[in-house]
Amino acid sequence: MPSYDFVLNGRAVTVDAPADMPLLWVLRDKLGVTGPKYGCGVGVCRACTSHLDGEEIQPCVVPVADCAGHQVTTIEGLADGEQLHPVQQAWLDCDVAQCGFCQPGQIMTAVALLRRTPNPTDADIDRIENVCRCGTYFRIREAIKQAAAALD
């Protein structure tokens, strides 16, 4: 079985896995990282959203071989020690989560959005495609705006 080296949340890791194994299964089953959630398995619900070299990805459809030599960040890698990322803090301040299942993916998508668009409009935020079955979209919008102001 081939080995793949990459940086996960700031630390170097090596995993033995088939080349086509989805990164989500490597993260959850081989590395014990449970923030990215399995929802649909086809990259549509976006509950597993993480970052590859700072760009948003859906690890349920990205093979581990594509990650070799790159940096992978999950929700577990956002905080700086005890200091939450401004998006994480805004999520708490705005009481976004209900069931919480989709929230790691929502937060990772919001972080990527704010990197691309530091002061997003409602229309920019509404283009986020992550599915929230609880329907907390209005609080997600509020939290993203709060985080944008904090990052300014």
C-alpha cells in the first residue's frame, strides 16, 4: 500500500492508504480527525468542507493521493491554541448551531469566503452551497458579517 505525506493542521503526517481512498476516510478513520462530517459522499452537502493549501475542498471526493506534499486544514486546525478563529467566535456569539452537524463545514466555507471576499455582501454569503437542515442560514449570515468586521 502506498504512503502519503502531507501537513495536517500544522503537523506532518504520513498515511498508508490506497491512492483513490477519499481524504475524508483518511482523516476520520486513519488519523482520528472527526470535525469534517460525512453527509452525502459526493461533494454536494459540503458537511466535510476542509482546505487544501488554503482552498476549499470536499474531502469526500478528493483522493488522498492528491494531498501528498500539500497542507490540509480541518476545523480542528483553525484555532490558534485557545484563541478561536474569528469565524468560530462569531458562530458562538451569534448562536448559529442547532444540531451542529454541518457547522464545521459551514465554518470552513465561511473562512474561505472571507479570504476571497473580506467584506461579503448578502448575495456573496447567499451563494454558499453548504446544506443546513436546521435552517440557520440567517444566523450564518449574521456570523459571517461579524467575523468580517473582526478580521477587518
